[in-house]
Amino acid sequence: MEPCQGERGALRQQSGYHGASNCRVQFRRCVLGVLNVLTIVILSRGKCGLSKGVTRYLMAMTTADLLVVIFDLVLRQIPIVYLEVFIFLRSIPVCNVHAALLYAAYDCSVWFTVMFTFDRFVAIRCQNLKAKYCTERTAAVVLGTVAALSCLKNVFWFFMLSENYQLTNIPWFCKASSAVELSVAWTVVEFSSHILTPVIPFVVILLLNALTIRHVLVASRVRKRLRSHSNGDSSNDPEMENRRKSIILLLVVSGNFIVLWMLFVVHTVWMRLFYFSSAYPPFTIWELGYMLQLLSCCTNTALYALTQRKFREQMRELVKFPFTSIV
């Protein structure tokens, strides 16, 4: 993901051009970060009509997204926008720690989505395992394991990257020597990192969603036939309504992840395949993919509000609370 030598110069030349737009983007991310906090508060109250296991997954996903906003916005993007004020960061030897934490938060955000998709797959398709697997305790164990493995996986960046900042708007924002960037170890670590996050999650989510949707469609047709034969009326089926809501939430969350990460993944693979040539996409394509990838960590609140009626009710109640208290 590190730009080639020619692209680095173009990046520096365009830093002033993107300054004003970056300020607007940072403001929007701040607002979305506040919405993530609001989502965590609403979900923690447990009044959204969701099971405890699903609530744990959604809270974990939102918390990971909030950490990405903090590590990427507050600790990296703002110093880039206001470079003159934060120029002292170039000499602070903590960049490799920052990078390891940020990439661990990204991994948690992605893999929590995968685990949530798998949990819904088991709940809808594997009824025999539902009672044992789809529980609050299992969700806590799965999320804790994923978080620990994500931190362990990204320890590599502590040793591969430098302790000092570059303060440029690129994924590898810590200084690294040319010897490291061109080494076999760097290539293996970078390529493996992209395979594990997000290429494998892409494949897993698409496969699980396809199997889940196929199962729901088949079960819906069978259930409608049985109900029509039994009472001549296939409407007002609470079971099918619950399945429909689960499918909507599942597809919205996982589909949002796939759509917003797609351009970033394609560009990253292209850059690695043609690293030593000039056959790479324009800088604007890379910047757009990077922006959409960051946006994927800020949209869960809007998704829950669009798909969950009780979530919208709780949000309205929480927003009105300060004013009703005053009155």
C-alpha cells in the first residue's frame, strides 16, 4: 500500500490542494464518532429488541469502529491537516505503537463483522447449534479471541515500521527505510496482512450470506405452502417476519462492509502486483478507496437506525432526554 517513488512526490504536491476538503471530511468523521458513542449507549441499555448475543456483536463492532475513528482521525488525520501545529510529532518515537494499535482496530472491526455474519448464519440455518452457539457467553468468548488474535497479528508492524511519523496521508504513515520496504519480509507481511484483512473476510461473508439467503428463501416457500394448506392464509407470520428482519440487518451490515472496502482492496492488490512499474491507477482512485474504507467504520449507527424500529425509538428518547429533564 506504500505509494511508489513517483506517487510520493505527487502526494506531497497535492497536500495543499486537499487541505480544505480534508477539514470537511474530518468534521464529518467527528460527528460520526459521536454517533458511534450514541450507538454504544443505546445498545448497552438492551431495549432494542435484540438478543444479548447480537447486542454484544453490534456493540463490539461499534466500539472497534470508534477506536478506528480515534486512532485514525484524532491521532493521525488531524496532525496531517494542521501540519504546522503538529510538526513536533515527527520527532516523537511512538509511531510504530500507534500503527500497531490502528491496524489491530481495523482487524477487529472487519473480523467482528465476519463473526456477526457467522452467528446469524448459525441462528438461521443451523437450528441444532443455535441454542449452544448463539448465546451471550459464546459471543463474549469469540469477540475476545478475535481481539487478542488481531493484536497479536499486528505486532509485526511494531518491528517493521519506524518510531517516527511521516505525517502524510498514506496507510503506512510511519517512516520506514527503503531496505525494509523492498525486503522480502516486508512484502510477505504486507501481502499476508491484506489477505487476512479484508480479502478472506470478503469471501467468507459472501459465502455465508449466499447460503443464508438460499436457506431463508427455500424455508419461506415451504412455510407459505404449509400455512396456505392448513388455514388458507399465509400472511401475518411472526416467524417469517423475524427472519426477514434478521436478513435485512445481516445484509445491510455485511453489504456496507463489502461495498465500502471493495475499491480499497482492488487498488491495494493492483499496487502490489505492479509495484515496480508505472501501471498503477491515478492518485484520486487510491484516495477515494481510502476514504470509503474509513467511512465503513462510521456508518453502523445510520444502518441500525434505518433497519431497526426500536433502535430509532431509543435514539429519539436519548436525544430528547436532556430537554425533557430541563422541562
